[in-house]
Amino acid sequence: MIRYLEKKEKLNIRSIYEQCFQDSKEYTDYYMNNCLKNNFVAVDEEDGEIIGAVHLIPKTVTTGKLKTNVFYIYGVSTLEKYRRKGVMKSIFKYILSDMYEDMEAFTYLIPSDETNAMIYRKLGFEYVMDKELQKKEEARKKPSHSLILRKAEPSDFPRLAIFAESAMEERYDVSLTKNRDYFKKMNDLLEVEDGRIEIYVENKVVVGYRIVVDDEAIEEVLDNETQSMTWLLNEKKPYAMARIINLRKTLRLIGMRGVGQFVIEIEDSVLPGNNGRFKISYEHTNIKMEPTTEEAEFHVTIGQLTQHVFGYKLIDGLPEVCMKHGFFINDYV
């Protein structure tokens, strides 16, 4: 039976979590004691035993000038003896249908490997963000003159948030909201993971930051003048996958470029409400979408449409939504 765990039951998830993931005890304790209570956990049970689970972590995302809440899908796990029996497919259909009923715009996840990415692709997910490979330590430049690199303190978080939010708005159409609370929670987690937030300061102004775990930058944002300090290479690999749940809401949040209309046929094998032919009229964030029998100009899967909307892989002729590579969600937990 698939259901969501009640608040008092959530810690029952620890057994399957520890069997499926190799996280440290310190990290697992932190997640179970500090994060889990705010999340939803969908499980499949057999004879009272949890055999599969998916954690839904609420996240605040900035889309242009607007903020909305979406779910980060995390902790996807199935007991070994129940794998390749459709357990996870059933849980995903359950949670995606719930998201559709609740009019969620989209959801996202970070696959652990390409094998899992192929499974998510069958459920309508596609890559929407790449992650840059990193320079070796000896190739990383050190600051000089008036540029200072130091560990961020809690008193820095308000200034850091202002810098990060401004950078996100300028460079991306969709990003995690980088407010003071984001950096506070990240800092609490990094204390467990023996990581740190580094900031670049010049003339008392924050001009960049880097979140580091195990000597790897899991997030780096620098202003234009500080780009020479980057740890990142131009080489990239696929990183985050997303899936549109409600197309009209997603388009209204981000906005489309210009004015016009088109007819599109969408194939979505998981959410029947997305499956069909639609006429979409648009004027920036004013979006009208209705079923039609008119001839379709575009034929796409929900995954292909997701990639186009978030600017990862554009479809020729289809009006643009996000700028190219306009999706930036470097998530941790």
C-alpha cells in the first residue's frame, strides 16, 4: 500500500534509508532530527514493512520576480529484494498525481547515476542543468591585493543573501531562493559535513561565495570581476533533472518572451491531464491554454517540453521561455 507517513511515523524511515545510502551517521542524524519533520515521505509497505520510499522536500524557488514552492525529490530508495518489481514506478505515479491535483508547477531531482536517470526519464523527467567539472587544487588562483577570501560568519549572511539573490536574478530564470535562511540552514548542515561557506570581500563588499564540502565546490557564484578565482572548468556533465507538472502554471510563473500563440501536442504517459493537444496563447505572463482539435505545430514528450521550457535543449520554432541554461538549482538537501 502506498501512502504518506504521519508525522509521528517519519522516523520509521531510518532503516530503509541506512540500507540504501552510505551517508555518515552524523549526516543521517542531522537529516533525521532536523530536516525530516518538514518533509513529506511517501512509502510503499508490504506486511507492515516499508519496502520503498521517496522524500519530498519543500523548496522556495525564484522564477523571475516571483517566488513559488516546489518539491525536491530526495531519498529515493527500495529494499534490494523488491527492486525491478515496479515499486518505485508506483510511488512516483502516486506522488506525481498528487502534485498534479495540487497544481504544483514542476518538481526536480538529482539522479545518483545514469542508470537511475534512465528510470526517471521514463517517468517524464529530463536533464535541465549541467554541473561544471572542477580544477585541481594546484590550478586554483589565490586572491591578492584588496580581494579577501575568508570563511563566512552568521553576521555575513544578510549581505551574502543580497549578493546571491541579485546574481540569481541577473543570470537565471529559475533558481533556489538564496535568502538569509538558505545560508543559515546550509551553514548548519556544513558544520556536520565538515564543510564551509567561503566569501570573497573587496572594499567591505561581498563579491562572491563558494560552498565547499570535501574540497569540492558544490555551489559557486562570483561577480564578473572575480571570475578569475573560479574553481570551475568549462567542461560540464548532466546534473539536475526536472519535470513539468502543470504547464500553464509554469509558463505563468516564468513568463514567455513576446506575444503569440501555437498548437502543441504533448505526450505524457504518467499524467493524463497533460496528455493531448493544446492551443496556447501568450503575452508574457498572461497565458491561456485550452484543449483543441486544431492541427498541432509541435509534437513533444513532457520531458522534451521540460528541457525546452528551462532553456536546456530548445525545440526549433517553439517560442522560448527561459534563457539558455536558465535553470540553476545546486541542491544539497
